[in-house]
Amino acid sequence: MKRHSFIAMSAVFFAAQITLVNAQTKSEEKLNPIVQNFVNEANNNSQLEDMAFELLDGIGPRLVGTPEMLKSNEWSADKLKSWGIDANLQQFGTWKGWQRGTTHVDMVYPRTKSLSATQLAWSPATKKAVEAEVVVLPKVSSKAEFDKWLPSAKGKIVLMAQYQKIGRSDEQIKEFATPELYDKLKADKDKARKDFADYIKNIGYDNSTLPEALEKAGAAGIAISNWTGIHSTNRIFGAKTKSIPMFDIELEDYGMLYRMAEKGAKPRIKVDAQSKVLPEAKSFNTIGMIKGSEKPNEYVILSAHLDSWDGAQGATDNGTGTLTMLETMRILKKYYPNPKRTIVVGLWGSEEQGLNGSRGFVADNPEIIKGTQAVFNQDNGTGRVVDISGQGFKDSYAYIGKWLDAVPKKVKDHIKTNFPGMPGGGGSDHASFVAAGVPGFSLSSLNWGYFGYTWHTTKDTYDKIVFDELKNNVILTATLAYMASEDPEFTSREKRVMPNNEKGETVKWPELREPRRSSKDY
């Protein structure tokens, strides 16, 4: 009896399993076979992690003008060639040559402590370690008073940034403070920010001219703390000095030095900042092409900037965009080797200094620009793409909507669209094409704390990448490129009627701008 019951129950269970499998099969989304290949390859044979290791851990940050930038150009071109894709480096200018070295900053008086500090990009080296007293900016209210103080900065290391009394993020304050305390602390922080801005304005300088004045006065070095508001996270940009070191100290150590100097403890620090000034370096874009079989003089462009600031590894700005476009090209070459239109990948240099690489490409390749069907650009972090705007092109809904129809539902359902949208004015490389009247679209992603945590900061490292999100973006980009290539129609470039601004004036389409082709006067 038990044996018969077991057999009967097993039969029922097996039948239920068959029914479930059949139901799942029927509910599976029917994709274009080529798109299905994209999905399978992206999920089951991803090269993203290996490439991320090679680019981010191996080469590291990619500041324009550095040997690392050139190495990343060569690496990306070699990677494309290894997949059978034609690739070359296209020069668009030159930049001052420089290479980062080690930075050691230690407090040596009134006690000993190693400090968390980073030399700013293009900062002069110390040659040999410099030891000096640390001072803060004087409490004065006019340029005349400040200029009178300036000679006393000679031989000192000057703390030039705003002092942060509270080193906790706004989110944490909001989470734990009472409503009354939150309002008070927020008001205190807002007032301190305004007071410092007013102070800099009153003494007659700005973030560029003040370092110059301090250097001219004989300061031994300049320290800042460009805190993001997130714990232990600072932004690293370029130095504004020519002969003395300029470096960033993390919030906690900077605040300690500031309080000591302000209260007369006369702290002294020892700075050993090694870097190399190198000859003028050529600036390149990495360009790869899969030649079109039917319309070789029409183009679909995959766009991402390869360069970065160099406070960390440039992982989410814009290693993730670079990896997405490289992986997309690999998969397209494997499963769509004979596209109707030519598919181009552009990995741009010197985006961080004003979209120089992509602007150079637009200026130097008029025939490609004339025949460009669409540009897909990715540049804002590791997250899945959640927003696509029509960038002000009147008929963008028709073709973007049609191309998105082929995208897998689990990818497409996250995306919000905005048509016709407004043209991008310069935030990333798609804007270089939009200004030229070319349909260029930003594949804007979920930020995963991008703007506060990783954008240009000391924390933009490999471990911040969420590779499952990147796989999602590869599938999307490959599908859009495939559909744009296959589309029998050439995209309309008709622009929307531009709205009026708050002054009642008609908003103008972004102006086509020339790239900065050298670092002169930068």
C-alpha cells in the first residue's frame, strides 16, 4: 500500500513538474535570434572582469598626458585587434606630460602621525622632502589686508580649503539627529560654506589665483581637502602651482592640522611628493571599426571616454563605460560580423578637460559625422541604464522606440524615456555629436552613489563595479547598435522647436565647439 502510494505521488509530482516547465517555456520571451545570442554571450561568457582587472588594476588611472593614458590607448586597440576588429589610435592634440609618483605626508610636530594625502594631478614634485610649519588663511576681510599678510606665508605650508567642523554626512545627521538638531546643524554647515565663499571673494582671489599668489609669496606648499560629504572620500583634480607641491589631505587629518594651527600649536609636516614632468605627450582616441556590408559609409558609433582623473582607478568614471563598449564590440564581432552599416567604437581621450577627444573626432572626421546614424554614449557609473532622452531630435521617438522594442524585457523595463527631450550641453561625449546635429544619445545609468562617492574621488576603484549591471548594459548597447545598423531608414536629424527659458528667450541649440588641442593656458 505504501509502495503504491509512493508511486502514485511520484507520478503526480512528475506531471506537475512537466506542466510547470511547459508553462515557463510558453512564458519565455521570444527574442530575435541574434539578440538572443547577445544575451547568452553577455551572461555566460563575459570578459568584463578580466578586462577590468587589466585596465584598472594593471594600468590604473588614465590622466591625459601620462604614460598610463598612452598605455590604455594601446591596450584597448590591441584588445579590439585580438577580436579581429580594425583599430588604430587617432591623434587629436597634445598635453603636458606628467607621471604620478609616491606621496608621503607626515606630521612631525607636536607629535608624529602619518597623514592620508594625495598629490594633485600635474603637481610639481618636492625633489627632496620638505618640512615646514602649517598655517591657515588669515582672518581678514579685504584684499589689502590679505596682501599685507601674504609675505608671512613664505616657507610655510598653507591650508587653503574650508575647515569642516562636522565630518559626518548629511544623510547620517538626518538619520540620527532630532529634527531640531538636524535643522541647526544643517544651518551651521550652510552658513560655514557661505562664509568661506564670501571670504575668498572678499580677499580678491579664486581657486586658481589664490594658489598662484601663495606660490609667488614663497609658500613651501599648499594643502587642500576637497571633501565630498561622504566619509573618507575626497575629490582629486589638478594642481594650480608651477614649482611647489599642491596636495589633498583627507578630512580627518586636515581638520586636525587646521585646529592645531588655529590654536597656536604650530604643527609641522614633512612632505615627500614624487612625480615626473615629462615631455609634451600626444593625445589619442582609440578607434575601432567593423565595416558595413551594405552601407559602409553610414555609421553607428559606440562612445565612452577612456581617460580619467587619477585620484583612484577611474573605475566608474569611466572604466565602466569603456568596458561596456569594448565588450559590446567583442560580442557584435562574434555574432553580427557583417553589419549593414559600419559600427565604430570611439574611446575618447581628455574628456575630463572638456570633451576634447570626442570634439576632436567630430572636427577631424566630417565624412563619418555626415553619415552617422546614431551615437550611443555611456559615462556615469556602474548602474544599469535607466534613462534615455531624445536629446532634442524631433523624430527620436520613432526610431529609438522601434530599436528598444527588440531589447529584452528585463533590460528594457528599467528604462525611462523622454522624447524629444533637450539637447545635452556638454556633460559627456554625446554632447559633442549633438552639437554637430548628430543623433547622440546618453545611456544614463542608475548612479549607485556615483556623484557623491566615486565621481573623481579617491574611492573610484574596481570593487565599486557591479558586473551584473554592466552585463545588462552590454545587452542593451549591442541590441541598439544592431537595430540601428539594420534599420532601413537613415535617422532624421530634424531638431525640435526649442522652448523659452525663464526670461522668455528661446533656448539655443548647443554650439559646436572646437577641442582644446593642447594644455597651453589650461
